[in-house]
Amino acid sequence: MKLFHAPASPFVRKVTVLLHEAGAADRVALIPVAGNPLDPSTMPVAHNPLGKIPALVRDDGATLYDSRVITRYLDDLLQAGLYPAVPPLWDSLVLEATADGIADAAVLMRYELHVRPEASRSPDWVEAQWQKIDRAISAVESHWMSHLSGPFDIGHVALGCALGYLDFRHAGRDWRSTRPRLTAWCAATMDRPAFRATDPAA
């Protein structure tokens, strides 16, 4: 299998964390790509018409894209066990969606600040994206810590990748000061071997 890959992407990192957690990192070849919405450059547009990563080319030649599709496929293929049975599954999927929403807003902030021409940038739009992130992180601190203290699953993976991306690309934003429990959880999660192996800053 081949994974179109950029290490800074929180969505790519979700996939590579899952591979490491499953002990299967060597089963997928990483194909480096680069690009952005204004210039797809080497992004895999022939495999994903949206020009986004991650995109996974299976051994049979078919391509899967969107991190949630890829992680579900790999979890099933590798029997990684990161998607629990129903009914706990729904909580895991909602947490994954919340984390992916944090990552998506953070990526949009990055594009606005570093891809759009300076004259076209909107500080208000950037702050609106941050407000989404801030609300979501507060919701996790308030309502999801019991889940995060339970068995490690795809929600944990997605949240770790989202928070890691905030630290990597938006280090000037303080998400920790009023979230002590999530701060402690994040520190422990980033110390897992799968997260250390996929750290974009390493």
C-alpha cells in the first residue's frame, strides 16, 4: 500500500499513528507530496480529485481518501481495535469528529495566514476559526475526560493529532491555561511511541 503523505498534516498523522499503534508502519510506503488550495503542486489529484491528503492506494490499486475512511479501513484490515463495538462506538466517532473539526479549523487558519495574499487576508475570519477551536476544546475538557481516561481508541488518536497540530502550527495560541485535565492528558498521549514516531517537529 502507498500513502500520500505530508508529516505536518494532522489528518495524515491520524493514519500514521494508527499504523504505528497497530505495529504495521512498515506495511505502507509513504509518498511525500506538497501543495495547497491555490497550488496543488504534487498533491495526488490523479488519485483524489479533491487534491487532498491523506490518500491511500490499496494493493488492488483502488484509492481511499478522507482520513476517517482510511483509518476505518486500516483498523479493519489490521485488526487494530481502535473502533470499539456499538454502543461505545458512537462516542468514539463523535469525539473523532470533534477533533477533526478542531484540526480542520486550525488548517484553515494556517492557509489564511500563510497561503492567501496578505491583502486578501481576514483577521476576523481567522478569529472565527479560533473560536470554533476554543469552544470545542472547552467541550472536551468539560464533557469528554471520562472517555479519554478509558480504553485508547480512534477518538484519542484524532484528538492527539489535532492538539499536536495546534502546538506545531499555532504555538502562540494558549489552549492549555484553563484546561488542566486535557493538558495532562495531552502530555501523556504525546509520550506514546506512536505519537513520538509521527511528531512533525522531530
